[in-house]
Amino acid sequence: AIESFARALRQIPTIIADNGGYDSSQLVTELRAMHSEDQVYSGLNMFAGETGDMRELGITESFAVKYAVVNNAAEAAEMILRVDDILKATPRQRGGNECY
């Protein structure tokens, strides 16, 4: 499940570049290379169709919002899994229509 979640997160830049009409394979390759070189503020500049420093472009709120969304989604998924485990562990009621 964690690998699937990680794969889904890695697809976000590809989808954004594709929707912008740019060559997603080139941009995502450049972005991953920049991130591997510890340039953690790198992102996609969709106005120019290239990678760039998101701080220089003034894009900071987007990261904060996306961080909160991903964090909340992970917490919601965890709660759903816990409720599912509780429902599976609940014993089945047996017996007829006995009224007390």
C-alpha cells in the first residue's frame, strides 16, 4: 500500500506537465535530478516550461496546502483501515429473535 501511495505521489509532476502541454519525461527527469542534488525547492515552472526554484517564483503556499492535503489524506486512510479492522474483529451476533 505504501509503494502504491508513493507511486501516486510521483505521478503528480508528470500529470501537471502533461496538462500544461510540455514534455513531461524531460521535465520530470530534470526535476528528479535536481531533487537528488538536494535542491529541495525545485519544481515545475509551468509558465516557462522548465524547472525552477519555487522560492524565487514566490510559490510557497502551494507547498503548504499540498503538504496538509497529503497529511490529511494519509490520516483519513489510516482511520479507514482501523475502522475496517475493528469491524472485522467484531463478533457476529448469534441466536434468534430473542427479546429481553
